[in-house]
Amino acid sequence: MIDLFTRFNKSKLNIETLSVFGRSEKFYAPGALLYVENGKGLIYEIQSYFEKEKKSLMTLMFGDKPLFQLQDEEYFCPTCEKIVKTGYNLEQSKEFSFDAINSDTASFEEVLEQIKPLVGLLMDGYYCIWDTELYPTDGGGNLFWDYPNDDTVKPGSCLVYLKDGEWGSLKPHFTIATEPFEKCNKERVEYYRQHPGARAIAYFMDGNLTALLDGHHKAMAAALDHRPFNAVVITRCFANDFTEKSGKQNRFIMANDVRIDAPKKWVNKERLQKIKDKIQAKSKGPAIVEPLKTPSYRSVEDTYPAKELVKYYPTAEQQACIDTFDVINDELIDEYMNKAQMSDAARFGDTLKARLVHDSRSTGNLVTALGIMRSERFLEFADYILRFHYDSDLLIDTIDALVDWNERGKQLGSDTEKEIREKLGKENLQDYLIAYMTEIEGEKPVVGKHVFEVL
């Protein structure tokens, strides 16, 4: 990586580890909450507004180089998809070379200690460091190193709306390169295919998107092996110190969409004011960053099958369905299938339907999640829904999940027809859906029509 470690005064830098936490119902991944004081401020965010175009931009900077940019007419709308562009301006001369980052076996505590020089390049403030996994895609059909930089909005750039008033989460899942593919070294990619535990480093932007700061070869190795890659993700947090009408003081820190209660020693007026002053001082620099226009670089397709590799990963919407569940396992599937009542319904025929244990919305989320995860129980669960549930929207969602599962399987070389023969007793999905359409077209004509259309 760029020689980061001679560019700030270590004697003044203070990085305080406020909390280290493991995965739990509250925290989707292990991580740590840090407070940075007297940071160099080389990695920072700039918000620009263009009055004539009524356009807002938020740009991640490295020194005077724009790395990554979100732009939209209503940037501060958390549910609005945004135009996203990368500057490909992180010209690395070497990788982030500390042993723990590139180790298959290093603990998060070891990694956390070794990345503090990088953390020291941030602006003063609170940061959450997540020890997680990322997909080497943007969540919208593009490989991280094959990002188009066009003027279309991207689904991974905001909270995903599922339906019926349910939203996805602000979890980092996807990433986009900040250095050009010209820097790709095939030998390094192959090295990391042999060392899949090595971590990359990314900076959370919005929605489910991150800017990949280090580890491009690790991400490419993961893409070739059809897996996610380990990553340390930096999230800028927002602290609040306020007093209720009753006089009771409340303090908390927001890390992504996780609220962390904070004692006064973590968050106080002095710290908040100091952070505010540093941000204001920084804004006196290049306060306006023009919309990025990326020059043409060598295509990934010249070396790797980027369009094919993307097919192994979920979209932002599909991942949002997965995120609605803390854990997806056999116990959860059995609970949703309500197996005892399913058996009763089967014994008495179609006149008795299984009682719905969970609402149709969450059941639809689960069938979508199982399909994209290519769960061994996906076909069993989808068949259960189509046989025992009434809700037309859920039935249509299940049919769509089956079609998507089948098509992706064909694209990925999976023998989907064999699975259908073994688990559903039909030669292929078309035969299964035709039989289903014949059974329900009188009772559920809208569902029968949908089956006809997808066939």
C-alpha cells in the first residue's frame, strides 16, 4: 500500500479502544468501537452541493484524490438509490503488509492492533471496525473490479425496501475497487487463492456498499473461487450527547444501524466539539469535488470472466432477505414449515391447510434466502409453501424463487433437473409448475396466470 505510516505524527495520535464485541443479536459481526484523536485526516469525507443542478455529492478522499463518490439529487434520503462512482485513484505501490492482515489464522485482536496506523489516517471521531465478510461484487450485477461508473442508480447504495413496510439493513456486504484493474498481478491473485483467510480493508459508504481500500487481489481470488472474502470494514460513527426534558442525560453512538449506549467518558461535549472543529477546518480545503469522470481502463473480461463470476453472488435485494434472519438453519426451516400440521394436512388432503406459524412476508423472505443460498432444503420448503399456503403474493414469490434458483443453477452448471426429480418427483421444473398450475388455476387464477407467464 502507499507508504501510510510516515505521513502522520505518532506522538500526538491517540486511538482509544472503547469496546470490543463479538457476534450477537445486537452485533451482526465481531468488531470494535474506537475513538480517534489527532488523526492525520488523510482519509475523509467531503459533501458538495451544486445549486444549479440541485445535486449533492459525498466523496471519500485520500489526501487530494477522490476515491469513491455517491451522488443523488436527494443524497440524504436513506431509501433513495444513488449514482455511485469510483475514482480508481488509490495508486498502491505495495500491499498492506502487516502479518496479521495477510494471515489465515490471526485473531481479530491481532488485526485490530496492527491496523491502528491506518486508523490514524482518519479524521478525528468515532469509528466501528467490523471483522466481517464481503462479496466481490457491487450487489447489482457487477464484479468489484469491473464497475461501469455509469449514471444509473445502484441498488446496493441504500436501504433495500422489501415490501409491506419492511426494510433491509445498513450492513456492509458489497464492495467496489478504488484502484484500477491495471494494477492486477495474477501471481498475487493465485497466492491468495491458497490463503483464503487473509483480510482486506474497506470503508463503509452507504446502504450495503464499501470502498475497497486494500485487498483487491484477495477479492479477485475470492471471486475466482466463488466465495466471500474476509474484510476489516471501517464505519464512521455518529455520537450524540443530549439531555431529555426530565433532565436525564442520554448518550449513544450509531454504528451503521446499531445503536450503542455510551457512557460520559466515551462521549462528552468536549470530544463532540473537537470533532466538529476538525470537520469544519477540513471543509476549508477542497470543499467542492466535481462529479467523477473515470478514464477507461483495461477490462477485467480480458483476463477473467467477470460477468460469469458475478452469478455466484446475491443481489442487494436477495441479501436483504437473508439479513432479516439472525441465523438460517434446519431448526428455523422446521419452525416455518410447522411440520406436525403439514403432516395432518397431507393426511386429510387439500381440504385442510396448515396453520400459518409466521406471516407471509417473512416466509417469502426465507424462501428467497434459501434459494439464493442454494440450501439443500430449498425445494422442500418451496413445495411446502405451494401446497399449504393461501396468500397469492407469497405463492407468486415462491414461484419466482423457484425459477430464479433453476436459472442460476443452469448458469452455474448445477444439475437442477436431477434435484427436482429426486425431491419433487417431476422430470423438470416446467413439469412441476404445469402440474401445480392445473391444480390451483380454479382456486387461484392470478397465481395460475403467473405460472403460465413464467413458463
